[in-house]
Amino acid sequence: MSKRLVVIGDGMVGRRFLEAVTQRDPSWDVTVLCEEPRPAYDRVRLSAFFDGVSAEELSLASDLDGVTVRLGEAAVAVDRDAKVVRSASAEYPYDKLVFATGSYAFVPPMEGADLDGVFVYRTIEDLEAIKARAAGRRHGVVIGGGLLGLEAANALTLLGLETQIVEFAPWLMARQLDEAGGGVLKQHIEKLGIKVDCGTGGTAIEARDGRLHMTTNRDGLAFDTDLIVFAAGVRPRDQLARDCGIAVGERGGITTDLSCATSDPDVYAIGEVAAMEGVCYGLVAPGYSMAEVVADRLAGGEATFPGADLSTKLKLLGVDVAQFGAFDGPLATTYLDPANGTYAKLVLSDDAQTLLGGMLVGNAEPYPLLRASVGGKVPGNLADLLSSGEVEGTLPDAAQVCSCNAVTKGQIMGAISEGCCDVAEIKACTKAGTSCGSCVPMLKQLLAEGGVEVSKAVCEHFTQSRAELFDIVKVTGITTFSELIARHGTGAGCDLCKPTVASILASLGGGHILDGEQAALQDTNDHFLANMQRNGTYSVVPRIPGGEITPDKLIVIGEVAKEFDLYTKITGGQRIDMFGARVEDLPKIWRKLVDAGFESGHAYGKALRTVKSCVGTDWCRYGVQDSVKMAIDLELRYRGLRSPHKLKSAVSGCARECAEARGKDFGIIATEDGWNLYVGGNGGFTPRHADLLVSDVDSETLVRTIDRFLMFYVATADRLQRTSKWVEALEGGIDYLREVIVDDRLGICAELDAAMAEHVANYADEWKGVIDDPEKLQRFVSFVNSPETPDPSIEFETVRGQKFPAGTTARSHSGPVLLGTPERK
Amino acid sequence: MTDARFEAVCAFDRLIPGRGVAALLADGAQVAVFRLADDSLHALSNRDPFMGANVMSRGLVGDRGGEPVVTSPLLKQAFALKTGECLDDPAASLEVYAVEVADGEVRVGAKVAVGAAA
């Protein structure tokens, strides 16, 4: 009989524990009792719920072998003699038991704290209730000015409420910041229109005319408000343990030793409910360490808790706040710049040689280096560190760079010397930077320190990056490659810089891509407006916007494919690809397609490919917006736009997401109130889900935002850099992108809008431009001295009733495990 | 002036600077003819030795470290226009043909021994 493990609670730490235990010792038969109606979710990002991120997106649930999760079933008693956990409806025997019950929100004893309109800030259900209450109302009070309180205040602001913070301590974030730091933070927050009263506590709440009235400990100070949120700290949920006689700490929490074992050796406690050697940790990272310790113990190991790094760095209401190492010490040096709203404090040993800790408000750039230096020498010059945040100097190998995953500088330098040459590879190799991401700037510095120069030069002929060449072309008005390379490059060019410059000229409105000197720059696919295949023939892809096509047009494609004997296949982008076209047949094929109303699908270009759609409201029972119409509109708007790499998009008509929009460069998902726009998604070699850029916007705002996103990408991305890598590489990531194209922080939105307007106005079908131009048609010949003679070396064979390049069958049989699937390019 | 070994393939003006065309010679050989920006001409076999397709004429020309090259449109290997040598794989090469312009006509001649071409 297998060993039975029962886990009480399915939160972030509990989930990490399940993953660890199933990985290390799959022989456990695990039952999880989860009181909430949904499985584990990312509570650290809870506020993102008000930013349009759905409960599903916050979910951390995954199917694990050997694990049964009982949702909505709370444990009500533990019988340690019988070794059984009871819920209201069942009994679960255990060999080992783990408490991962977390905390509950602390509500100070206060008259009226149980009235309607008074909430805590802990679960998705709490947030849904707050959202429902806030609808149509205008004012909210948050009790608590710590981490959680500021999160809650941010949430109320996002819901459109005037927000008041009431904090009992004399300044904000009193557990992380000193008085000066708290003061600077208060300045920032008040600038956002949030009111802050510190040194103030609520004394009673009463209902008045459908609203709430809260009196305080300060004479005459009272608040009339629509809702009150308690966010004044948490307490460990240890009642169940107390009831069954397990030892708890004086200030609450289940007492454990460094192996997370409780007073009962068959019972462990992890996460916020554990009082490890008397200390409760309210952060997720120490909880994860405990999860790993217990998983190791259950697999027969002897791991002990390695100690907690309580450093934190966060962006609260747009303000950087960080605290690391010791809060106070023998020697402290501070820097305060009220004009810029920055404050820094470093705590040093009495000889000023060793960094013990510190805090940063307003600018947390030096945080990764400083945090990694705690316990060692102060990195760089103190005055520079404090004033500009610029740091030079190197860390010892033992310094921990990524505290979430406990990766040291030495491990990262080792990975670099073994060939990791960018941040993505370091992440994959060492896991550094994969959790909170705050050490990513540090990883870049270490790459530089390891001698990895990340050259942005396009090729040996241009030292500039693609973005720099784009600016040069835009500013100088240069319209030819020869002039650009003569003035800003060297040599004759190559297959890297020529197509790059061709794309830049096309993006900046250079007429037909085969006009004049531009013709010589185009990659072969662009030169023949078709995709070259392995045997030198081409594939032809007409545009089918949104994937919607009439029966008559389908028949035309069938007739053309039959007449020119082309292999046909439905593509992943909801259109039809015709393969095996000889170069001399391309104009004849396109004459027929253009006459039937088709136009180029740009499958050959670094340009917009397709905008996929789901079925849409007209037919689907579930759709909430007309996804097909939107997909067609978007595809027609952006068709022909030349970009650093191909662009793919999709529109889903509801949250079921049938169009797989989040795997696209820009994906749109309909909501009850409008559209959510996600950007930077990718399938391919490195799949990535797109990030939410804006939510619940109307169609006009959606299109304007996409316009700007695309034009900003076209102007600033590297050669062959997809939007996913581009967004990741932006300093500040998606938040920075939002500041630029939604809030217009750089003042360039008008220019981006104008550039897209010009693109839309000047679009013309490239294939129509060829078949109406005898000079361009001349190039589509098999041989210059025998234009109509087909290349005699091209041969085909028949497989599954269609034609394939000769040798297909032989290739498929020589391949490894290709079960009847021909190897295709 | 006319050399029997040379075959006229097209008018010089038909060539776009920086691009190539394919020609079918009387003996069935397929040749890629390139016109560079300085109006110089190069003729090489049209067959990509890696994939076996006759597509070299559709590759992009340029230079690598000053050496004029054409890049295969299939897998992007670079070949020296003067010698036919593949700069990415010394085992592979293209044959080089003599080429000239006479009376505004591009004419392709016999294969040139590799190394002698310049």
C-alpha cells in the first residue's frame, strides 16, 4: 500500500510543495484539502486582477500525478491518534500531514467591522466582492499603510475610486522603511491623488444612508465613504493545529524546527502558518524554501531551512521601493533628494567596510547589486551609489544574485563560460531571474563582465543596429541602399544588411518593393513575391482576411491549383498555401487570383501575415464581440506593413480564446465591455504568452493602441527580433511600453499615429503592381535566354494523391521516426 | 571578334545591378550570371551544391570581408564570385564560367579552371 500524504491548504507554498514532492518521490498518494472554491493562484499578483488579469490567468494549478485536490472542502478536524483528517463530508487517513493553511487577514477589534461594505484583502472572492461594491460608487478607505495596504489602495484607484489610506504607524511601510523613506513614499502617493493619514486608527464604523461613517482616534477626524478595506496585516491560520494539540508559538503560528517538523514528528507546517523557531515569515520565498525542505525530508533527505532573505523590491503605485539586509546598524548613511522624490539609506559595519543592508525609495536601480553585496564589501563609491544609482565594481562569486532561486554569481559566471550568451539562456540554464525578475539587470551586467559583448551591429557592413539605421534613414531622407552604405557603412553589402535596409525603406514608404534599386536588395522571397521551397519552386499564398472566404473564391483557388498542378495545404494562419509553382508560372497564377479579387498574402515578407479569428458572435453561442469583423478590419489595416520580422495576430470573441490570440505578436480577446489587447506572444521555438497591454477598451482605442505598438516596434526593434523578444528587451518591459504608447511619456504618439495613417493610405497590392508592369514581369522567367522553358531539373512525384518534390518518399524513409509524414520545409 | 565558344544570353541592359539571371546553355548547363554595382559580370553554375536546386541566380550578392560573394537563397551559404569557392564549407564550390560583354550582349563562355579565374 502506498504512503498517504495529506496537505491542508492549496496556496502558493502548498502548490510549490506538491510540485517538489511529486518530483522527488512519486510514490506518495497525496490528497489536498482546499477550502477555497478554486485551486492555488498567484496571491502575490492579486492586484493584477483589477488590471484586467483574470482569475484563470492567476492560477498556478497544474495536474500532478498522484495528487487529488478536493476543492471547496475545508479540513475541520485532525485526529492525531487515529491519524485522520476530517472534512464536513469525509475522512482522510494519513501517514504524514502537512499544514499549509497560510494566514487570514487581521481585522482589529472595532465596532461595525462586520457591516456590509467592509472587506478584507486576501482572496479572489474578496476582490470580486470589492469590485461589485465599488461599481457606481466613488470613495474608499483602506486601513493599513504597509505593503498590503498600498496594494489595496492601488486596487481601489484602478476601480476608479477616490482613495484614502489610514495607517496607525507614524509613517507608511513602517516595517520596511524608516521615517524619511516613508515620507518620500507618501509624497509620491499623494501626487497620485491618494490621501494618506498616518498615526491614525479607526475607532468605530456605522452605516449611514447607504454609506459608511468611520470615526478615528484623532479629534474631529472622521471619514464618510462607500467601502472600507482592512489591509492591516495577517495572522497565521493555526486554529486547526491548536484544536488537535499541536504546539503553537506565543504570538501564533505552528511551532517548527528547521526541518519544518511540528511537535508531532508526522506533522509538518510550511509557509505563513509556520512559526519556524518562533518566527513567522510573510513572504513567499522563505515559504518556497520550507516546501523544498519538507519534500526532501519526505523523500528521505535531511534538508534544513537555509535561512530567509527578507529583501523586497516592488513597484507600488508606480513607485520603486526596496529594502534589503539589515534595517538598522552601527553606521548608516543616507541620501535624500526631495525634488526627484528619491531616498536611499545604506547600513554599514562600524568600520564602514561591510554592507549590512539598506533601503531605496523612488529609484531602485542599484538594488540587485546592493542586495547581492550584503555581507561583503560596499560595491563602488558610496556617494555615486547613493546619488546616481550608478554602480561599478564586481561582486564576489559567493554573492547570491537571484534570491528567489538561490543562484550565486559563481554559478551564473560558470554558465556564461559554458556558452550562455544572453539573458534568456542564463534563465534557462540556471533558473536565475525566472521568478520575480528583479535580478535581470544584474544578469546583463554579469554578461558584460563575462566578456559577452552583445553587438547590435547589423552585419560587417554596418556598425549600426537596425533601429539606428531606421533613424538615420528617417532623419536624412536617404532613399537608396547605395547612398546609405556609402555614407554610413562600408563595402558592398550582403544578405543581412540588404534586406534589412529594404525593409526599412519599405516601412518608411518607399513605393513598390521591386522599384528601381530596391529590387536588388530584396531577399529572394521578396524579389519573386513568393516563398522559395527546397527544389527551387515557390509557394503561393493569397490573403484571406480573418480566414473568411466565399465558396466562389474557394473554387478559384481550387481551379488555379488544378490548372498549374499545385500541392495545396491549409496553413495554421487560416489560409491556403499552394506549393510547387514554377517561377515562370507565378505571374499567370497571380493574374487569375487578382482577377478573382485576391491579393498578396505577404507570406514571403517580414510583414503582417494573418489575423486569425474564431467563429464570432454571428454563429457562436458564446461570443461576446464580433471577432471575425474585427480580424478582417485589422488584417486589411495592417496588410503590407514591413517590419523587422513577421507579424501574426488573432482575435477571439470571448474568454474561451479559440483563436489562440495570446500566442500572437498582438492578440485581441473580447470582453463583455470591449476588448483586451495582449502583445508580445509567440509560438515557434520559444513559445511565450502575450502580456496584457490594455483591457476593456472600445474598438477605436484598440486600433489606435495597436497602431502605436506596431509603429514603435517597426522603429526600434533589431533585425529579425520578434515582438516577444523586443518586449522582453525593453527596459521596463510591458509597463514601459504602456507608458510610451498609452500615456505618451516620450511624446511620440502623434508621430506613430501619423506613420500608420500614411501606411494605410498608401497601401497597394504588390502582385497587382507586378502583373500590370511589363518591366517587372520580365524577371519572372526560368531562363533569361529561354523564358518559357521549364527548368528541366525540377521533378515531382505523387504522394497521397498530390505532387511533391522528387525524392520525398526516399527522404521520409531515411528520416528517424517519420511515420508516413514527408519531411517538409 | 565572335568566339564560337561564347553563347549570347541576353542584352546587358536586361541585368539589374546587384542581381542575377539564369541562362540555359546549348549543352544543357544552367548558369547564373550576376551584374555587380560596378557593372562587372560573373558567371557560375546555377546549381546549389547543398540542396541540388538550380537557384543560385536568385541569391543576393554582396561582399564578405571585401570578397565579392553570392549567397544561396536556400540555406544562405556564401560563395566567392571569382572562384566559386564556398566560404562556409571548403568541400563545396560552384563552377566558374567565362563571361563577357560584346555589342551590348552578355555572352557566356567555357568553364574556367578554379584558381585561374580572377
